[in-house]
Amino acid sequence: MWPALLLSTLLLGVASALPSPQVQDPAKSFITLPFTRKLSHSPARLKRQAFDSELLPLTVASYYIEVTVGTPPQPLSLVLDTGSSDIWAYSPAARASCPDCTDIYLDDPTDSSTARERPDLGLFNITYGTPNSGVLGYYYTDVIRTGGVGVNAFLGVTTDANEGAPPGGIMGIGLSENVASLYQSGIKYEGYIDTLYEQGLIGSRAYSVFFNEADLCPLTTPPASTDKDEGVIIFGGYDNTKWIDELTPFPIVYPSPRGAAELNIEGPAIEITVGDDTYDLPTQSYTVLLDTGSTYTYLPRRQFNTLATALDAELAYEDYDLYVVSCDYKTVDGGLDYTFDGPSGRVTISVPWEQVVIENDALPDDVCFLGFIPDPDNEGFYVFGETFLRSAYLLYNYDDLTISLAQASYDTSCDDCAEALVK
């Protein structure tokens, strides 16, 4: 998910620094965590265009990591989101405005002995790049534990949410320069990656993301893979057995006018192959957001139209610009080749059709969603979600202000090959 900007009328004070423990050996400082894919139903019932059948809530997928918050620790599942920078969870009070947003709520922070309210930061107020996705609440600090490692960090507690708000809560791990309070009031607090680094738990402001297998699970209930880790994030490190050829760095747009870490390149060249036919999508000079919080990939309208025509796609949900295709395309030879050019070199990420032709409970058996959406507002940037990311290895380096890309490798011969990336 990527944040849109909301107005806040509060005058906020400067956030004070959190205490830091003794720094560990940087060469050994990284944290490896699994993430899992979970399905949820969008509370919105969408207008169906392409076929006649009973209206159903749309099934969407998100990637979650397990955390605990507070003392005593309360377990939570939060959506891992590289496209935003704030961590937040739902309060039981949010049930009144969005009863279907989650079934897991954060207890009253006053029940935690390590919680500290942060009224100096004013209201927590953020919306995302999908309709009706705004949430509202307040800030505080508490101990967040991931993989047994705890840090004092900032959190938002959502007390009011629109019906399109993200399911479950968000673990935003973007740049500190993109936290919501900075865009609302000009006040920045320390984001999660900076907090891990400043408190000595990782040796660099970096992390890598890898999805375990190339096969995209359908958006059906129950999902094809239930009790199974779908990928790994390594805070402060990487695993060089999980990519093919070179890991190529690309600069980040800094500072970002949109509040997200975008690749500062003039868009990738995209070639599609459908059986024996090959098409080049029109080149667009747009920046690229790589977003684990998005199921779909957003393309400029001209590129999307070429792709949709090649696959005989039909508009299914008008309000959300969701298109459907025949599920037969899952087994067609070919796919998409994305070629990125930057100052450090070139990399091509190949994505097979089975990754972007998606089964869903809301559709008839022989109809699948196309894993792409046309850029709704012609905002001038790409958003590459799950339908791209499952084929790539990603290394975010906030010290160097780069994101590195390579074709993912699914070699399972080494189970413990992670190493620290030292600043």
C-alpha cells in the first residue's frame, strides 16, 4: 500500500528520542523473519460488469508478520508493507466504524507497563492508495517484538476507520522521512528500520524480501497453502542464494513527493509473450513503487490497454478497475519481461502468466482476475505489487538510498545462508 496525504490541523511538538541499548557486533546484526499469506474479504460489494452472478465480497491477499506489543506482550498479525512507513493496529473502538476490518484488536495501551502516550504527535491520520482506506487514531510508544527481538517504537492506534481500510493493521517499514506525521504537520519520528539500527539490532538501515515459491496461490477460501510460510524478510541482511545473476541497485526518489520509496528510473521496458505472439508495451517515463502491501500491479493506462487487449480482458468491477480473463491463460506459454535500466546496470525480471492470472471466490470457475489495474488517476508512477514481487529478490538499503533487484531463485539447498549487510 502507498500512503496518500491527509491534512491535520494540530500543532505538534518535536518527538523525543527513544532509549537505545548497547550496540551489538554489526557483522552479526540481522533479524530473519518469515511472513505468511492470509486471505480476507473486502467489506465493499462491487458492481459487477462482465457477467451475471451473485454479488460477493472481493477476496484479497496480504502478507503478515507476527509481532507482540507491550508488557505483558500481546500477539498481533500485521500486514508487511514496504510502501508505507507507519506501524499501527486497530483498537476495539474501530469496530463501530468498520466492523469487518479485523477480528484482532490491540488492547488498551494503559494495560501495558511499557506504553507511553505521545500527545505531542497529535492525531494519527493516514489513508492509502485505494478508495475509502483512511484510518484515524492516536500515537504512543511501546515495545514491539519480532522474532524474539524487542525495540521501543512508535505505533498508531486506530479508533476510527473507513470500510476500505487495510485488514488487520499495518507494519510499515518505509523510510522515516515518509511517516504520516511529517506530511501532516512537518514533524518526523523514527520509523521501524531506523529504530532497529539506532538500538543496535541491525548493522545497516536495510532489509531484503524474498517469496518462497513462484506459484501464486489463488484468492480462494480455503487457500491452497494454509499453514506455510510464504517468504522471508531479513532486517539488516540478505541471502545471496536466493537470486540469479547480479543484484542490481537502483536509486530511490529522495525526498519523495508521494510519501513512498520509489525507484528513480524512467519506468521499465515491458515485453509480453502470449504463446507465439510478442508485444512491447508503450514506454512510460514513470517512477516505480515496489509494494508488498498491494496484491495487484498498477500500470499506466496506455500500457494496461495493450496488455488487456492481448489477453481479451473484460472489465468486471467498474469502481475498482478490476478486469477478468479466461483462466486458460494460466497455462499459456510466455509471460512478462520487465527490463530496468539504471546507473549501475540493467536487470530483467521475468514473470510467468500463472503469477498474474488469479482465481478468486467472487468469480465463476473458468474466470480469473487479471493481476493488473490501470493507474486510476494518471499519477505518473507504477505500483508493482504481489503479481510482480513474487518473481523478484529485493534489497532495500536506506543508507545508500537504493533498492536492488534480481530474478528470484528458488534453490532450497541452503537453509541458513543469511548474512548481515554492514554499513
